[in-house]
Amino acid sequence: MARFLHQNYSGYLVPTNADIPELHVIFAGAFDEEASRLGAKGLGELTAVSVAPAIADAALHATGKRVRDLPITIEKLL
């Protein structure tokens, strides 16, 4: 079960861009003119796939109500 460690956010550390290590861009495969004007494909959306389920799981632990469709609204949690 989740619980708060602090009474407020005064000591809460929020990650910033300075906390992210240096990223190296690697181009793999051939030029694809259908992907974009630059011919490159991105993986940004693929890496963000787990965000919505993580938020839904946090809502479950906070409220006890499982929401299986987006968007997660107050009405669905009540």
C-alpha cells in the first residue's frame, strides 16, 4: 500500500533536464521518405507506452477503483 513519506512537497526532489544523462542519437536502417521530411523515424511514443497504465495503477492504489479506459476522470473513480 502506498503512503506519503513527507507532510508537504518542500523536500520533494523533482527530476530536471540536468538529471538526464547525455543522449546519443543512432540512425538505424535506410532513409524512409514516408516517415518524415527528414526520412527519420522516432521512438519517443514507443517509450511512453507505459505512462497511462502507471497512472491508472496509481489511481487504483489511491482510490481502490480500477479504471480500464482513458481518460481517467473523477466520475469514473467515484
